[in-house]
Amino acid sequence: MLSFSAKSTINAKPETIWAILTDAPKYPEWDPGMIKLDGTIAAGNKITAYTKISPNRAFPVTVSEFVPNQKMVWSSAMPLGLFKGARTFTLTPKGEGVTQFDVREEFSGLLLPLIGRTIPDLSQNFQDFADGLKAEAEKRDGTA
């Protein structure tokens, strides 16, 4: 398995963070790695990400888990599970107006040894995502 993750303690309510995470058209305003995100982020929907790290490639995913204000999973897979990816967003309340945000992407499948070599180290991209989300949420909640 290959994985990347980041976390951040955000001085904002889960509802504020969730509203940001589920507003696809606005991702480029706060996510430094996103060119655009097409689609509506809701349970079972397909969305397509266009990122700065691979600007000429579309990344279609399905919102496979959707628990408002708590957890969301974006997933994709090749037939027969030859290669799978799942990005999980988790919000954990930590007290009045404070939320622990975690994002983790895991890649797996029989083709991982081959495809995994083509995936760059995304650690900084994930941290930039968490930092951008924190800044936007704290701005909206008035704590920045």
C-alpha cells in the first residue's frame, strides 16, 4: 500500500469546514494544488479533479462515503481492483469551535508496484491542502 496524509487543528466548527469541503467550484480559491473541481460533491456522485501537479490529466472519482460534518471518501478503481485509490477526509470535534482535520489517500491493488512508481511524493501537496483549508475555514469563522 502507498499512502499520503496530512492533518491540521482548525479553529472552526465542523459545519464550516464541511461547507468548504463540499463546495467544488470554490476549491481553486483555497486549495493551492487545484485547477478546478467539476461536479457536485454528494453521496454517490462522480466528480473530476484537475490538479496543478498533473495539469493535462483529469482525475475522476466517486464520492463513495458521505457523512455530513464528519467523513467523506473519494474513490476510484480499475476493473477487478487492479489499482485502487481512496481519499478520506475526517473531521473530529475537539472542543468549542476547534476541529481536527485529517486527509489520507491510500493506493492499493495488484498493479500498485508498477503504477506506484509513477506517483510522485504528494506529502507536501497534502499539507498544502490542509493548510489552505485551515486558512479558509478560520477566515470564514472569524478566527484567522
